[in-house]
Amino acid sequence: MTNSFSPDELIVIRGRGRVSALGQSLDTFGTSSPFTTRQTGLHSLPIAALPPEAEAALQELRRSQTAYRQLDRTVLLGLLASRQATSAAGWDNARPVSPDPREAEISVSMGSSRGATGRLEEFHAEFLREGSVPVAASPLTTLGNVASWVAYDAGSTGGANLSHSSTCSSAFQALGNAMAWLRAGMTTRFLAGGTEAPLTDFTLAQMQAIGIYSPFAAQDFPCRPGAGKPSTFVLGEGAAVFALEKVFAASLAEQPRNQVAVLEGVGFGFEAIGSKTGLSVDGKHFQQAMRQALGQSGCALHEVDAVVLHSPGTPAGDAAERAALRAVFGEALPLLLSNKWLIGHTLGASAALSLDFALHVLETQQWPRPPFPTDLSVPSGARPLRRILVNAAGFGGNAASVIVSLR
């Protein structure tokens, strides 16, 4: 697919916010493992939970409004990241005065694989115990509950609020939808991203049952993408949200060079296979998604300086993504990076947190080195990074890729 969009119109990221096992900032990466241990059933499992300062911010948010005290943790994580993105974009200070109501509204597009996991489990347990559930059980556990509360918190009264679930590529599905609305002129500003709070006993038991969970201790960086066998999947929680606008390319000439993040392309890939937890050995859906994103971007292969991998730490999944990369780029691959060894796999939020990591790398030209043997690349200093491709994939044979650059 070639780029059918006007080169005069660009989708820019005005601001972004995040929360994960690294907290709410990526300014420093610690040398110690951010993972902790959770006892669930018969198993003691490593997890990537929020650190104390981020947890305190989340609880303060929960207490800030009576209505927020009943919200699922997934929703609250989305609110926390969205507030940071809105503030960074300057959208919380003043809204433009315009006769067109679209100019004054913030639309929302949020991805989440599991949605209101914690509250759903709580309501179900209450039903088994009491034989009934509260009136609020249904509206608080629908997937649409995620985006609608983010829109409410952002002060949007008439903008779109859309929730997406496509397993672990959900955040990029949300991002792609936001891009389409912006390019079509259906709105002017979008909060888009992903959020997930899956660290419940039942969800952890599900991941353990699949047989992919890491055997390594929490203090030993248990999630190890690209390290081969054994499987080192570790579940994490978090959210990342981006404030998007459509601008004319000429307007970027007024900005300092390499200060404006441009979302160049969002591509999708799908393959129907018998195993809903697996993928083809050559990653056909990865190939399709990357080629579509590259086509939208209009960049040549050699202009992609790095790839932030989906790479969940499962040997089969990691190998399929590498095979797809070789099919698209040939044997001379770009730098291969990952953030999952620092924050675990956050399911529907993982793609958004990977994009946030890619932007951090572009801005700082630095990234941490994994303290274990892996096929991830190490800093070479050979050339500056200007453009990064980010991959995501999920159960059911879906994949998505995003290309982002600094201009």
C-alpha cells in the first residue's frame, strides 16, 4: 500500500502521558529490577506493578471525585495518563474559540484487551456469594466505560469516545482510528492510547495456565525478550495516551528542528490460523502491518533507524517477529529495541507504552541495555535515530505497526 494521504497534512503528537512499573516518567532507568512478586493460588509469580509513587497518584485520583471511587483500575490508569498527555499538549489551559464545535472538543479513542478486569471479577464474586449484583455492575464493566470516563475527565461534552479491544494490539487499533478521524476532518483533537490493569488473581492464573510465564525471580529481570528459551512472559499494568492533532506540514517550519513528533503511519495485519494463542512461523500478520505502515509513511527501508519490538519473551513469538522483520528488511535489520524487560507485558496498553518508549529514544538518543543475553541491539553511536517503527501483536492473529519520527 502506498501513501494516499496528502503530504501537506501531518498527524502530530502534541503531548503524551504514561504510567507503568517505571512510574510516570522515563527520565531515568534504574539499574535494579522494577518487578515484584505476587502470590496467586499455588504460584508465586513475578509481576510489573506500579511503584509506590505512581500508586499514590492513582489512589489520589480515585479519591478526587466520588464517582471515581467505583471505577476499575484500568479506567483510572487511563485517566492518569490522559491527564498528563492533555497537560503536555496545553489542552487543559484554554480551548480555542471557534464557531465550529469540533474545534473545541477533545475526542477519545482508547484500547484495552481485558477492560474492567478487576471490577468484573469483584462483581462476579459478589454474585456467587450473594446471588445479586449492584445496579452499577453493568455500566462499570462494559468496554465503552474506558473511553467514556477519559472523555468525561478531559471535559469533552460532544467529542467522540471510542473503546477498542483487539487483544494486545488494541492501543494501535485506537490510534489508527483516531488518525482516520483526524485525516477525514471529523474532529481536530484526539486523545488516543491504551490502558490495562490485568494483575488480578484470575488473569495471572490464565497466563500461568498457557505455560508461557517466566520461571525467573522478580529481582532477576524475569521478562527477557529475545533471550530464547525458556519462555519469559511477565504480566504488567500501565497506560500510555497521546494527544494528536492534524497540522499542515508548512507549520512545522516554525518549530525547532527535531522537536515535533509526527505519526507517519499505522498499519494492520491479520491472519486466520487454528491456534488462537499462536501465530505463523514467518509472522505474516507482522509483515502485512509493517509494509502497510511503511507505505503510509512513504519512507525507504534504510530510513527506519530502529524497531521497538512486540517481543513478549515467548520463544515462538519472538522468532516469528524476527522472521517477519527479515522478510521485510532483509538480513541487515535496523536496531532492535524493547521495553518489556522493564515493564512486562501490559496487554492492551503494551503498544502504547512501546510507542512512548520509542519517542523517548528519539528525544534522548539513549536507551537502556538489558542485563541478560539477548538479540536486542546495543547502542552503536553510528548515526542519530530519526525514525522508529513500533510493532504490536495479539492473540487471534492480529498485528499492528506504527512509524514515528521527529521533525
